[in-house]
Amino acid sequence: MPTNKHILFTRPNHDPTTNYLYYWCDSIISLANSKGFVVHDLAKSKANKNNFDSHIKARTINFIFLNGHGNEDTMCGYNDEPLIEAGSDLSHFKGLSLYVRSCQVMQNLGKELVSSGVVACIGYGRKFNFFRSTSYTTHPLQDPYARIFLEPSNLVVSTLLKGNTFSDAFSRSQQAMKKNLQHLLSGASSPDERSMAFALYINIKGQVAYGDLSARI
Amino acid sequence: MQTHTSSNHTEDAVLADQLRELVLERLKRLPEDMEMSIGDMDYSKKDLLSHVTDGDTVGKEVVEMQIEFLQDLASGHIYADE
């Protein structure tokens, strides 16, 4: 069923980490298309400041799913070009909502976005960690190590696309990470898998949600 | 009032060494084919072991993550809200 809601993706692929996030957005983009959302996909080198700003200033976007590197004050795009910076004019983001799959952005920038009128924002206040297998470098979606970390993080957006609230999206992602953690800590996991548990635990603690969590896209 | 003596510093150093050894043993169990993304950097198993052994910024960060995890595991805090 068509909707008038517009979703903006940024997914650079300039290094191994961003390349994995790039591929792990595929299923979310397919889901958004199937749900009738209008998808704006700033993929690879298109995830640059010029393209990003023109989409934001057009004021048609309802939700942004940002992937890439970042820190407390900055969210980056292709080749780590800053796309959003704390302390800059964030008024164009008023009324939007976001999920930021990046490191530490929620420490300062995320809070600033919400205080500038962003409806809701989910992201990470600490470093976002994941493991990869070198055996799957060319097949990131089949990587069993990465799946443990990236599947629950995708759940934030898939939950939102299905019409649920930010609160639901946050709690389902948390539950999925905790379920994976339980598996890693159980006898059912291999010693290899168990040794990765600490990184998933830090992601669980680092994921935060700000703003009006009763909102939907 | 707490007083820091040379004895305290020695004990701290011993504890830090013991924690680092503990983390190294845990990291040795990581699969050989793994790479870890921590923020904007990628590390092989060999890289992680080397950083922790050297006690550099990355190594300290990995030790802190592991210790936080182990402390919360031991206290049961890791199972909170489940």
C-alpha cells in the first residue's frame, strides 16, 4: 500500500566496517519499498554532504537511517565526510526522526538533534562494535559473526517500518541483542562465539533512545 | 581520608597486569578468522592481542570492555531486565 512517507538512507562503503553496514541495509530498503515508503538511497559515494543537505532542505523526508562512522559530535558519510555536526544549525531536522547506526553520536549530537526539534532518535552513546569473519568478506550478508550484531540493530528500522513506535523499536532491538547474548553465554554456543559476547554486551548498554518514543514514522 | 602510598601503586600495577593477562587469555579464544570493528577501526585477533599486550589506548579500551562485561556477568547485572 503506497504511503506518502519518505525515508532517507545514508550507507557509505569506503572501508570494511561501512561496507558491511552498506550490505546490511539491503533488506531494510526492500522492506521499505514493499511497505510503500518512498526510499531515497544515498549509497556509496552518494552519501556526501551536498546530497544529504539537499534532501534535508527539500523537507520531504520523514525518517533518516544513517550508517557510517561518527563520534560524540559528528555523523559522517562517504570517506568520513561530516554530514551532521553538533553546534551547527540543526533546524532543518525539526519534525524528522532518525536511527543512527554509528559510534557515540548519541552522547552529544543525538541529544542536540532532539533539543532542536527532532521527534525521536535511536542510536549509540558508546562505540558500536561487531565481529566479522574474513571468510565472508565478499558475502557480508552470510557472515555468521556479523549476523549476531547486525540483525538486532536492523530490527530498529524494520520494527518502525511495520508501523510500530520508537519505544517498540528500541525494546525489540534490545530484546534481540539480549537473546543473542544469552545464546552466546549458553552451552549451545561454541567457544569461538562465546568469546564475542563482551562486544555485544557493550552494544546493548550503548544503545539509547531519545525524544517522543510514542511516535511512529 | 585515603592515602596513596607506593604500596597502593604496586598493588594497582599488579592488579592491572592480572586483568590484562585475564583479557589476553580470553582474546586468545577468539576465532582465527575474525576481525573486530571497534568504532572506525578494524582489528584482527593478532592486532587485539598486540594492543592489549602493549597496553596502548586501543588495548586499554578492549580491557575496559572485557572487565565491564565480566564484572556485570559476575554480579548478575548482565541478566537485568530479562
